[in-house]
Amino acid sequence: MSNVTKYGVPAAVLLGILAVFIWVQGGDEPGMPELVNARLITLVDEATAETMERPYSDWDASGKRGGKYKNPETGDYTMVVPIDCPQCGAQIPPCPLDEAALAGKTADEILALKAAYKCPKCGKPVGVR
Ligand SMILES: [Zn+2]
């Protein structure tokens, strides 16, 4: 009996158990890019507040601009990581305070912008801190 035959099957079983273990853990570990790429990521369009779920690899493939991913339907880079509205629980875009919005604003004006931000789904103030 060769060593390959002798040890090949137990090794395969162990690898299988390891793969299932990593899969159950969620695949966040580095070195498992295929699991990360297959993971479904929900992003929200800051223009329409519509959420969209796609595999990470699909979001990644269309690239990022200014920290935003491309909406495949509109071709615009408007997809951002959603926050949960504390009022209605909907997944909504975070208060849009990017560089353009912050340019030339005082701290008080920025606070006022945050205080004025309302949930696009329920219309209530989100209460961004
Ligand atoms: Zn809401």
C-alpha cells in the first residue's frame, strides 16, 4: 500500500471538515477569497434608497468611486453600505456627508445637516450623531 492510498482518504476527510468549519464560521478569514467573493452583500442606492443584494465579487468587479459602488442598473456610483433606521428599521443610506457635502462647512453647520437628515423610508429624523 502506497502512502498516497494510506493517507489520502483521511486527509481528504480532514480537509472536508476544515472547509465546512470555515464555511460555518462565515468565511471572514483571510486566504478564503472565493468565500468572500460569493458572500451576498446588500448595498443601498443613496439616490433612491432602494437596496440591492449581490455577491461581493459583482460589486467589486464594477469598481468603487469615492467609496461608493456602481449601481448596475443606472451605471452611477451611488451604492453605499446601509444603516438601519432607528425609527422604522429599514436599511437606508447613511447621512450623505462626503467631502463635497462637508466642504466649507463649520462644525455647527455639519451638526445641523446631521440633525436634519430624515429617513427616506419613514420620513422621521434618523438622529445621526
Ligand atoms: Zn425609517
